[in-house]
Amino acid sequence: MTNSSASSYDEMLDTDGGVRAAYAGYAKWLEEQPPNLLRRKGIEAEAFFRRTGITFNVYGNDDAEERLIPFDPVPRIISADQWRKLSRGIDQRVRALNAFLHDLYHRQEIVRSGRLPARLLEGNAAYLAAMAGFTPPGGVYTHIVGIDLVRTGEDDFMVLEDNARTPSGVSYMLENRETMMAMFPELFTRVRVREVSDYPSRLARSLAACAPPAFDGDKPTVAVLTPGIYNSAYFEHAFLADQMGAELVEGSDLRVENGRIAMRTTRGYEPVDVIYRRVDDDYLDPLSFNPDSVLGVAGIMDVYRAGGVTIANAPGTGISDDKAIYSFMPEIVEFYTGEKPLLQNVPTWRCCEADALGYVLDNLAELVVKEVHGSGGYGMLIGPTSSRKEIAAFEAKLRANPDNYIAQPTLALSTVPIFTKAGLAPRHVDLRPFVLVSPNGIDITPGGLTRVALKKGSLVVNSSQGGGTKDSWVLDD
Amino acid sequence: MLGRSANGIFWLFRYLERAENTVRLLDAGFRMALTRNSNDASDEWRSVIITLGLQAGFEARFGGEYGGAQVFNYVLRDKENPGSVLRMIEGARTNARMVRTGITREVWQAVNESWMKLRDMLARPVNEVRLGSVLDTVRLQATQVRGAMEGTMLRNEIYNFARLGTFIERADNTARILDVKYYVLLPSLSYVGSSLDNVQWDTVLRSVAGERAYRWLHAGRLDARGIAEFLILDQRFPRSLAFCYNKLRSNLAHLAREYGDKVASHDLLREADARMHAQTIDAIIDQGLHQFIGTFIAGNARLAQQIQRDYRFIE
């Protein structure tokens, strides 16, 4: 597989330049519009985002404290049929993830059966001993999952990352849709697109269904725990709390009182039942984890284990985001569901294995190499777009600590057109649908966040690395 | 409602109010500077700085010279001035971000837009040509936030904390103007019928946006007692101390009703209220205007602190 756009699957146009079925309605509408419409609307959209404060903070960048994620006005469209197939695969994968996490923190049958090497867990910082033997309220580990999917062909969707920890980006899914509807209202009367705007109420319902044993009342109190206004995803934390009608709390608002987590309100301390935390495991409880953390709540893990509060996602779910463990997902899905996996994994070489490492070292220039615990596009090597010097530097790191890396082929990610000065031009995309899990089942919002690499030929879609976003449409039948 | 959010709302509106009052003060000072010789003008700029409590910082930077451009740039945008208008608008916006879930989208957008506009306008030094439009922008943006607030916010505890912030700050600002300017009023208080420094008095009224209202009420007759009474006791004038305290009273009463209990700040307010309502302007002047205002400012600060304690703004 190569990095060239020419060989990539374009989601709008087939190889003869004909418009694919999913885009037929959109293409027809676009043809009827005045030529400068997209440009004009793009400028409007940017002003709108600035005014509403839909920004993210970039770490280590003092100059531009708040930046906009570029928004592209051409939608990414998925047919109803394609979505049905995807949903089945996502549902299966998320069921397996939760069963896997439960097993990891209990009998570890999968290790006993020899399908997962024990060494992947030993000394792995993402495996939390504090969770061993404990079952979270409702048996739910991953209340919110944002699976990253990439597409390489008509029916070829692969999971790039499971993001079972604290996936972000859902506010962009919602705001992108609002923006599109504000910019092109008549388009939505022509093409029937499935609704995403009820995600916050679905999330509120889903979280409320996971109330802890100590809760006794009509309506559980849900709070979103944010590290604060300087966090890169603060806008999203505030947005979700606002849309759910939940409190937006910081660690300093919370303390342990009578075996519950309580928040300081203007009337005194009041118990919180479900905490949707956007704080990493490490910072959650200075008594159990990082003692220097001021973002969490001292003693929350004890309250949690005693059934006084629900933490979503459960601490310790990050273990399934480990990229070495990811490479076993096909086995994991089969082990817990008894079914063949519906979604493929990206082929992955585990550099901790001598054969694999040998192959990776021989083919660095063609591969993507990632840190086992990394995320956000940091600390990775994209062989085909790196200089010899960069590759050599990376090789030294890899040789020094091979266990810390996995490698994957450079995928020919599908493309969707974006609007450029020179007209529409194809760019690589991925897709992050958002999945909610509660004792009532798995709930997949029809849509998701499409991230797009704005630079021609680039495969890096991360917003921290210059990616943009698109509204993602799932067509109604 | 979280105590931290109540604190954020309270300060959001304190900062906005202070920013607005600060530009009114600058506006009045600027007007005075245009109509007076340079000595008087520099006196006026100096009194603006003193009213804002910025004397030490300003003199450390510029010495005792009170040039107009220096003063209004220092007050509006100087990086070394922690109380600059730009910092206040930033502070307002930071608090608005923090309490984003407590305010409507329209209020947030109005605050955010104020910050975006002011940040651009104050990116470079302001000269006399641009000063007017900068001051106008601050006033207009404050009006916009107020309008969004008025039109879209629920009348609940959040609104009450916002109003408490607004009127604590406004009462403080009006009192400070009186405190610095009382010497202008004083001589004429003792000599009935003496010749008045009309321009000085006009400046006092302008800095609280009260010149029109006062003229209308008093048929254009400027008199010291009348002005003092207007700024302290007139319940119709939205920047008078009495008006601010009426608002503080009704908002605290609303909180007491909603929460079903009384707290220490209610007692403090009653005392302050009693001090003001039992008085006539003659009694206040007989006891000493300066002393009255000093007591008022201290009591106002105590009330603000007590509100923060009673409603658990901070741990």
C-alpha cells in the first residue's frame, strides 16, 4: 500500500469521474449553486465559530492560545446501507471491548486460554490494579466510545483506534451539523440526512442509567468533570454539560462526604451520582494515582469501589487503547462474542516480537510507527513522508525500546473532496462515530466526526497537526 | 448551582460593570481636558487615576506627569496595569467561559465578541483620534451583554448572582467618584449661592452618565446639595447608591426566598440600608460627606465578602 492519492478510494467520485450514489443528491444541488457560494459560506462559518468560541487550545503554543479547527463545507456522506453494516460491526466491537475489560479485571480467562500474552499486562501503566475484582455500576466500562475508522475501499472499513478512554470531538459533530444547517438550509430539504442533534440527551439518558448503588432518588445527578478552562477540549466539556443540563465541575468543587462524592453548591455540599470525567485516570485521585494531581478528587476511588459514585468511563479502560493490545482485537472479538469480527483491524507489527521488529527496521520508510501508549498523532513516524534524518533518529529510539512501539502499513485512506481555492479537491479522511453504552444496550449515533487532512496527500488528520473537520452525513432510507 | 459558578457569574458582571464605569470616567476626563488649559487637564487626568485606584502603579511607571495619552493608554491597555480595561474584559470573558453552562449562548457570544473587538482595538496604542470610538465600543458592548442578559436569562439564582455583582461594583464605583470629587462639591456646600465650578460638576455627573437625568430633574440648575443627593439618595437614578442598594436588596431577598434561609449578608445589607434611608442629604453633609462615603465603601466591600462566604463562592 502506498501514500499516493491516485490509488485511494474517493468516496464521492468513482474512477471514471462519475458521482457515486451516496453523493448524487448533493452533487446535483451543488451544480445549481452560484460558483462562489462555498467560499462565501466558508468565511461566514469561520466568523460564526470565532464568535461562539468553538475553539481548542494547543499545548505548548503560547501565541495562539485558542485556535479554530478548520471546517470544510463539503459534507462527508455515508449511505444508509453502508451505515447499517458499519453499525453491526461497531456494536460487536464495543460489546467485545466491555466483556474484555471485565475479564481483564477479573479472572483474565483470555490470558489463561493463551490468546493474550500475560506480558502485555504486566507492568502496563494503563492496567489499574485498583480496578481488579471490582465491577462498575451496571457492568459498564466504556460508557462513551469514539472508534476511529478508516476506509480503503467500497466495503473496507478498518478500525484504527478504539478510543475507549475519553474520546473527544463529539461537540464538533454537533456544531458542524448546526453550521451546515444554518449555511445551507435548503440542502437539507433536498437530501434526507439522519439527525445527530439528540446525542446530548442520549448521553444524559445513558449516563443516568448507570447510577451507582448508593443512589436513591428519581433522577441521578450527573456532572461533567473538566480539568478547567485551559484544557484543550474545554469547549466540548462546557458544551456537553450545557446540552445535558448537567453541572460542569472541576476537582476543586468536589470532595468526599459521607461516603459520597459531593459538589460545593451555593446551598452547601450536594451528592453527585454519575461523573462523566474528562480527566485522565492518572489525575483522577491523588490518593490512588498521581499524588500531585489537583484535577481530581482525593478519595474518589474508595467511594467508587464502595458503590458511592459512577465514573464514566471507568478507570482502567485505557488498557484497551494500548496499541499492542489493539493488535489482538480480532482474537478478542472472537473470544467474547463467539463471532467472526465484522470490522477489520489494521495489520499491526508488534515491535516487542523479534521477527516483527526485524521486518519493521527493514521497512521503516514504508511504515507508520506509533508509540504503544501514544495518541493525538504525537510521537509517531510516518515513513513515506519523513526525511532520511528523521527516519534515522526514529530508528535509534525504536532500537532502544522496541516494546514501546508498533508499526502499521501506510494505508491508502479514502478521500472526500474539500473546498479549496482551486475548487473541489480530494483529501484523506477518517471517521469517528460515537457510541454510548449503558445497561440498556449500545446506542450508536448515526454520524460522527470526520477529520480531514487539509494538506494534499497528507494522511495526518489530527486537529493538533493541522487537520480539519467535516459534517458527516448518514443518509436516511 | 456550584459555588464556583456563582463566583464566576458574580465576577463576570463586576468586571463588565467596572470596565464600563472606567470608560465613562475616561470620557468625562477627556471632555474636561479638551475644554481646559493643560494644568487643569492634567489635574483632571490625575483624579481619574486616583479614582480608579491606580496612582501607585501609574506613578511608578510615568512619575508625576499626567499626560492625557499616557493616562488613557495606561487605563485602557497597559500590560503593566493589572486593572486595565482590556484585562477586565479578559477577566469577564474568562469567567464567562468558566460559567459557560450558566449563561445563555447569547450572553456568552456578547461577552466573547466584546473581548474580540476590544482585543483588536487595543492591540496598538490609542491616540486622541481613536479614543472616542474605543470608549464607545466598550459602552456599546456592555449594553449588548446587558441586553442579552435581560432578554434571554432565566430569572433564577444565576441571575441574582449576576445582579449582585453588577450593583456591588456600581455602588463602589459611584462612591469612589464622589470620594475623589467631594472637594469640588464641598466649598459650595458651605457657602450657599457661591459661584460654582460648573465644568467640574458637569464632569462628575457625566462620569456616572447622569448629566441629562439631573438637568431634567432640576431644570438645569446645578447645586452641590442637589448633586450629592442625586448621586447618593435618588432612587430613580440607576447609578445612585440608593438605587444600587434597592437592587441588592431585592436580589438578596429573592435568594433568601428561594433558599428558604437567611444568612449573614442579609443582616449586613439591612444595616447598610438603614444607614442610607434614615438619612437626609443635609444630615449626611452635616456629619461629613467624606466620612459618609468612606464608611459606605468599606461596608460595601464587607457585604461583597459576606456574599461570597454565605454562598460558598470559594472553599
